[in-house]
Amino acid sequence: MNLPVILDVSLGLIFIYLILSLLASEIQELLATVFQWRAEHLRKSIELFIAGDSQNSEEANVVQLANQIYSNPLIKSLNQQAKGFLANIPRQATWSVANVYRSFKQNPESNKKAETVFGGSRHSGPSYIPATTFATTLMETLQLPTIAQKLTETRLDSFKNQRLSEIENVVLKLQEQFGDKEEFADFSNFTYQAFAEIQADFEQVIWNFQQGKLDIDSGINSMTASFDRYIESFQINMPNDESANKALQQLQFYKNSSFTDTQKTISLAGLKPNVRELAQAVQRGTDIYQELTTSLLDRDNEMHQNLEKLIDRLPPSLAKNITNLAQRTEQNLRNTTEGVSGLQEAIAGNFDNSMERASGVYKRNAKGVALLLGFAIAAASNADAFHMISRLSKDSALRETIVQNAGQIVSQNRNQLNYVDIKTLSSQTAEALNDVALPIGWTDSNLEKQISWSQKQQKSFPVWRIITLIPGWFLSGIAIAMGAPFWFDLLGKVVNVRNSGKPPASSTRNNES
């Protein structure tokens, strides 16, 4: 055979494998949809991410935490399902088939996951979860933003009490020094009234912060303004007395040391817990855990009970992983708001890396399924690689027809060589098959050339001769498993090579003769 004929034979073989691989892709996609392989693999991968290793991925606390993540509205919204009785009939059918499939896979000694593949009684789950969505959901599930708020509330209230205590001590000491002197009676009454006002202002700041009407910066600024007003009123109303002057100096000292700069005040007082402290808050035995639980027992018993339940379900490996991420995140961040956001980004990045490895596992599993489907399709369609090469090399009319159809398909998709639309390509090849009788199948013409048998001979089918077809089926099975995108890309390259050096018309006639 000369080079043009070799190119035409190659085109014919590639075209046949493109058609068969398209069939395999559609069957594999149907199986993946019915059995929800992607969604189930994602769920298993998330459980593995939570547990830290495969040995602990099926423990009850891991499954419960995964169920809680899947019940989050952000995750549930990713899994859109049809509504209405008629629209749900196909889904109900696929769920039934998938449940039968899983019943064979399930360990008969374990009943804990009979209805928790996707959590609770859900029959399906999302096939893909964005890393940012998962990180946000995990943070909400672990209640880290709420814990940050509660810790800040506790520390702000403690800060308020300390500042009021300092002011009160100055006022009481001044009252002791004044004694019962009548000339200071009006000022003494003023100091009590002014202290009650600043106390009310500080309490209002705490209440507004708890209600979400103020952030921590605005709260400290409000306290600073209230303290300034108190000192100004004190200075205006105080008598010309050494004790009063010393009290004023003491108040100014306390104000300057505690409220000079808002960010400095927040930092020095530790009002905003850093991300490392947030991670430690969900680990028993740490100082932050003790601080939080003590505060919650006094203020919010329901939150305390939820926190205890959360820690009971939290796998130690996940807690350790979050702590490590928090420590790395803390080094480059300035405050808790940035810290929570940075920790969320770190969890998202870690999740992305984990899902990338999970995607590799899924692709390897999918490749194994593709090989099995390839062998099955090759045998079912009698796609003998050696027979196809022989037919294509000898039948010029068949080659010419296939080359024309292959060229049309490539020209129609010339701008999509980097992206294959499987559905469009399937419809185009289906139209092409109306003009081409491929050298595959269990027809008499094929069987007569392959094993020298046909139904017209009125002889029993020579089963033993099937053995001679198995090597060709094996090669075709591997080729089919390589996938439609591979064959379409290769088809475009061979067509371009052939067209760049188009053989003269006589070459075909000489070959036919």
C-alpha cells in the first residue's frame, strides 16, 4: 500500500472507533447518571476529607457531620430536582435501580448507611461542590463565625466591666477624700449621676453589639466618645481642689491608656479572637474552650449544648487539620474578620487539593469501566480490528465513502477541535452511517470474510472459530476505551495531513486496478 491508501485506511479505522467510542461514552454517561457515580464518589471523598483517612471515613461521627454539611441550604441548592408527579417518574425509576445496585454493594453486617448515602432519606446529591461553597458550609457547620461573635461579646463585656471599675474606683476614692464637706456635696452628686450615665452608655454599646447593630470598631468608638464626654463634664463641674484635680488626671490616664487608638485598643485587649483561637474553641481542654464554655453557661445555655454536640461529632483529624490551617493563616492576617475569611480560603484550597486527588481516583475508576464497556461493545458489534483493516485496505469504495463523511464531520466541527460536543457529534455520525456500511457487525458478509461461514451454508455455527476474533476484539476494546475526544482530535489531524498532500485522482484508480 502507498501512503495515500495508508492514510485512507487510518481515516476509516479512526472513524469507526470514533463512532463506537461515542456509543461507549453515551452508555457510560447513562450508567453514571442512573447509579449517580459522580455524586456518590463526591460524597465518599468528602467523608474521607473529614475523616483524614479511609479507615475512619465510615465512622458514625464522620457520617453525621457529612450529613449536616449536605443538609446546609448552600449544598442542597446545588442539587436541582424536577418537580411534579410526571417529571419525577424518571428520577424515581433511577433511584430504584440505584438502590438495588447499592444494596448489592453494601456490607450486609452494616446497616448504619442504608439511607445515608447522601444523608438522611435523600436519594441524590450534587455531582460537584465549589470549594468556596464547601468551605463556607463547613465554617457554618462548625459554627466558627458564631463562636467568634460569642468570644468577642464575652471579651467586650469584660473590657467594659474593667473600664467601669476603674472609673468607679476613682469616684469612690474621691468621695472618701471629700468626706462630709458641704461645699463638695453638689459635685459628689454630679459624679454619681455622671457615672450612671457612662455606665448606661457602655451597657448600651454591649447590647447593640449583641444585637448586631454595632461592630467591634464602632463599639469601641462609642465607648471612647462616652468617656470623653464624662471627662469633659467632670472637668467643667469639678471644684478647685487638689483631690479633684488628681482624680481628673487619673481619669485622663485611664482614658489614654485604654482608648487612645481603636485598633490598638482592640488588639491589646484581645477583643477579637484570632483564627488560631477559633480553632482551639472547638477542642476540649484548651484555654479558649474553657473561656467560651464558661461564658456560654452564664449567657446562652442552648449555644453551649450545641457546641458540646458539635465537638462530640468533630473527628480529631479534622480538628487538627483546621488548627494547622488556622496557624498558617494567622501569620499574614491582622484581625478576626480577615482571619475567618483567610481560614475559609485555606479550607477551600485544601478542599480543592483533596478533590483533585479524588477526581484522579474517579478518572481511574471511569477508565476501568470504559475498558469493560469497550470490550463489551467490541464483542457485541463484532469490531475485529484486523478484519476492519483488511476490508478498508481492499475496498476502495468503502474507504472513499468513509473519508468523505469523516471530512464533512471535521469541517463541521473545525472550530471545536479543542472541545467536543458529544451530542452534536453523535447526531452527525448517525447521519453519516446512513451512507456507510461499516465492516463491523454479525452480518453474513462480515462473518463469511472473518470465519468463512454464513447462514446460507446451512451449517452449524463454528463456535470454536470465535477464538480467532478475540485478539481483534481486544485491540478494538482498548481503542474504544480511549474515548471519543481522542479519536475526534486524531481524525482532525489525519484529515489535515491528508488534505495538505492530496493524492492525484490516478492513485486511487491505480490502486483499484
